Amino acid sequence: MKTGALLTAAGLSSRMGRFKPMLPLGRDTIIRRGVKTLLAAGCAPIVVVTGYRAAELEAHLSDLPVNCVYNPDYAVCDMLASVKLGLRALEGRCGQLLFTPADVCLYGEETARALIGSGERLCRPCCGGRRGHPVLISASLIPQILAYDGAGGLSGALDGLGCAAELEVDAPGILLDADTPEQYRLLLKLDGGMTE
């Protein structure tokens, strides 16, 4: 089954104070690390939803095989709106997909491959009992997510599907994002000691 991927990178990065997707991480940037991991796991097509600083981000990714989709309402909408744009771009192009916010990038190829091969319609990785990213979503669920307009944003949409499975992994990187400078420092620290 063909597995696509969706990364959302449209937000203002207001809590971080710097543009999260292009923050340095090792020899790369946060978003390039995530895209390269998804490529290594066999994901294609890969869609990146842009918004804030879209032209700069698209140029930053121009040498990688990704499709960028622009969210013109990035300053006023929640993540679910960006996810819906990305899902529309992937609909009919893959049988399942991995979704993650762009600033969650330390899940590792092994975790991505385990999710891809899980055989589930909706599967969330867990580490130490806490759920993280990326989330595996069957293409058969896309219409229901697109139709969702209830409370709780993306979490509400996924919870409402009623078919979520969990995959326990020994990969604390699935839990880390870069919403704040403190979280970014944790991400850098974990990256320096990653074994996966």
C-alpha cells in the first residue's frame, strides 16, 4: 500500500519567537529532518502545508520531493484547517499517510516504518504511555476528517473516528516539539543522544 505523508508548517511560531520549521537541528533544520526521515521510510507523496513565511520555506525545501500547499488563513485558523488542506492534496494519491506537525521530527525511520506496517486504519505511537507523532491515517478516513467541524480541533476529529490503535515505541522523540525555547533545547539535547 502506498503511504503518503503530511506535515503542517503554516503557523506563526509565536510562542517560540523564531520560525520553527527552519531552526537548526544537527546538520539540518527541523523540517528537513522530518521530511528526510519520511522519505527514508518510503513515504510518497509528501505534502507540506505552508502559511507564515511560505515563500522562504518553499525555497528551503525546493531540492526535496515535496508538494507545498499554501494556507492563506494561517494567521487565524487552527491546525485542523491546515490538515484538511493537506488531506485534500493527498486524497486519491495514497492508501494511507503519516501526519505530523513539522516541529515534531525526532520520531525516527524505525518508528515511521512500524506505523506504516501496523495494518491499522488509525494508529498513534506511544512512549511511556504518552501519545505522540506521527499519526498513521488510512485514506478511507479522510472524508470523515474533512467533514468534521466539532470541538477539539484535530484531536477531536481523530477521537471521533472511534478506531484509534496505539503502538508502543521506545522513541521519546515522538513526544517532543519546538513550541517554546525550552522545548527546542530539549529537542536539541535528545537529538545529540539519539540511538534510533
